[in-house]
Amino acid sequence: MTTVEQAYAEVERLTRARARNFAYGIMLLPKPKRRAIAAIYAFAREVDDVADDPALADGAKRERLEDLRARIDGEPGDDAMLVALADARQCYAIPGEALHDLIHGGLQDTEQTRYATFDDLRGYCRRVAGAVGVACVAVYGTDEPERAETLGIALQLINIIRDVREDWRLGRVYLPQDELASFGV
């Protein structure tokens, strides 16, 4: 059985390995907050990794994401990430809705590869990044989830612009189709 301490050690290790700049930034937080943010990061990383795994068929991706969704509010079992996240949710008012939105965004990646308008894209960005901001605000201790959501959306849009080639290789085009068409692209 994974202890809470072991679980936090694992999500912090993952955060240092997969998000070095982010890991340096959260080092300044008090230990309990740093660990909770690392748990949120590890959860978001897992959702994104499953959604982007080229070795998995879309059905298998959906199955794994639905399993994660079911386990958010249930028993974490022996999964270090879920153990750490469950403990963080007990310590901070991390809204389950934000975590469910993140899963919904991962599922959306298995079902949708194009976005007709910017409003459609914004809805996707709210799920995959705005939700992370909302989850983190609970740990940081502010009461402005709308600002955190807006920042998450902005950072996701930057990510989309940066990753056009990588996303194309995955069969996805996040740039709004109506805007591409207006420029003859």
C-alpha cells in the first residue's frame, strides 16, 4: 500500500523530471502547498499523456480516462498520484469539477481534432488548462478562480501556437478552422 508520504515523494519526483521550470517555481511554496500543486500537476500530466499516447487506440484512451474520472472521487487504490491528489483534496478545497473538466478535455482530444471557431477552441482550453488554474487556486488560497481560469486558457493558447507541428503529427489542428479559411490556409 502506498503511503501518503510515498505518494507525495512520487508526484514531486515526477514534477521535477517532467516540468523542470515549473518545479523550480513551486519550490518557493510552503511544503504542504508545494506537494498539493505537484499532485495536481501529476494528475494533469497523466490525463495529457493518456490523451496524447500514439500507442493507444482512442477506445483504450477513453477507457483509461474514464477510469481516472471514476477514481477521482472514489478510492485511490495504490496509485501514488491518486493517493497524493486525494490527500491534497482533503487539505485544500480543490474542486472536483475542475478535475472532471480536465478529464473531459482529455476525452475531447480522443473525439475532436478540429475546432470550427475560436469560441469552440476556448471551451476546450478552459477544460484542459483553465481547469488546472481553478484547481491550483484552491491550494494557493485565493478566491479568484475566474482569473486563474483565464490565465490557464491564455497559457494553453500559447502552447497551441508553439506545438502546431507536433499537434499536426497527432492528427490535430487546434487553430480555428474559420480563421484558417479566412487566410486561405
